[in-house]
Amino acid sequence: MRRKLTYTLFITLDKGSRSLSPDALKTVCRYARSQAPDGCRFINRAGKPDLYYTMFGWTVSYVLGTVIPRSERRRLLHETNPAALDEMHLTAFLLLQQLHRLMMLPGWIGKTILGIFSPDAVLLEFLSRYRGHGSGSGTNAWALSLLLDNDEKAAECIRKMQDPSGGFLSNAGAAIPDMLSTAAALFALKCSGISPMFSPMEFIEAHWQEDGSFMDNLADGTADIEYLFYGLLALGSAN
């Protein structure tokens, strides 16, 4: 199991944001803010506030340096009943608590603390539960095996799933690559010091939208705060 995974994740996301041009960064920040109508709770694709999407929103906001009011963060955490949440939303809530504490600190202090302590327990629990809900095969499952178990065989399986376009297929039967599989694959390979077979930059750029979002894939064109997270993660892992 890898150490300092949380720190590596934030550093990679930060690297992704810093790879954007100043105008693109402003557009991304504007899009991120648009996904939290009340300034705190982020919405899902149905337009409703959701803790799972809020987890991605707070993470992206921290990396981008956009402000989520402390009082609103406290209110959300205080008003949420953990006992009423399913497993995935419970671990998302625990990550939100962690992010809230991180946001209480000046940026450089927070990053320094992450680099020293890298509190991975909650993130690892979230990833383990995510793996438990999956099919057990495919690019995302292999990426988790590489990240969590240091499975060298998984690395070769991941590399074989890359399309010449630079993106990664979710499984051998997928028609086209998608952003989630690409971000997961690139991040897992980066953490293991392994290079992909093809440059992913053209794929990532093709999924970038003028409103600052990233699409899931080129077939359905859907976008949300979760896929902005994946876009930044893919960019940071590719550079």
C-alpha cells in the first residue's frame, strides 16, 4: 500500500491546474463556482446538492484557491447525519471533514502538513469502497490494484487499455475511451513511475469545453464537477 497518496493526489491536481493558461484557469474557476449554487454544496447531474459531488467540488476548490465560506462548510457538516448515509456518501462526508480542516489553514501550511503526514486513512477507505462497488475488472479496477496493492501485473493491463488517441478504455469491450478511466490510469501509472504508451494530451484537450468543464466522453458530452476533477488529475498526471 502506498504512502502519502493524499499528498500525491493534491500535488498532481495542483500541477494540472497550473498547466492551464491564465484565461483557461479563470474559466475553470468560474465553472467550478457555477456547480455550487449556494456557494458550498455542489450539485449532481440532476441539479441537486449531493455530498459525493461536494467532495469533488471542495477538493477542486481547494486546489484552485476558490473560497468556500467557513461558516457554510461548518453548517453543512453540522447538519449532515452520518447515520443516514450509505457507505459511499459516508466516506465522502469523512473526506469533507478532512477537507474542512485543511481549508482552515493557509495554503502553504496545509500542503506542508499533507507532505509530512499525508492522512491517507479516509482516502484509502473511500477507494477501497469504490473498488468494492465495481465489477473487479477493467481499467479502474486495475488502477486501484496498482495504487493500493502495488500489483505490477495491473500496470501492464492498464497500458494495454490505452487507445492511440491517448485516452484509456474502461474495459476491452468499450467503444471509446473516457475521462474517468484516463485519469485513473494516468495517476496510477504516474505513482508507479510508469509511462503510458501514447501521449494523452490530445485526448484531454479534446474533452475540454469552452465553459471550463471536461466531458466524460465524446459520445454523450456530459460534464459535471466530478469530471472537472478527473480532467485536472489527468492533466497533472500527464505533465
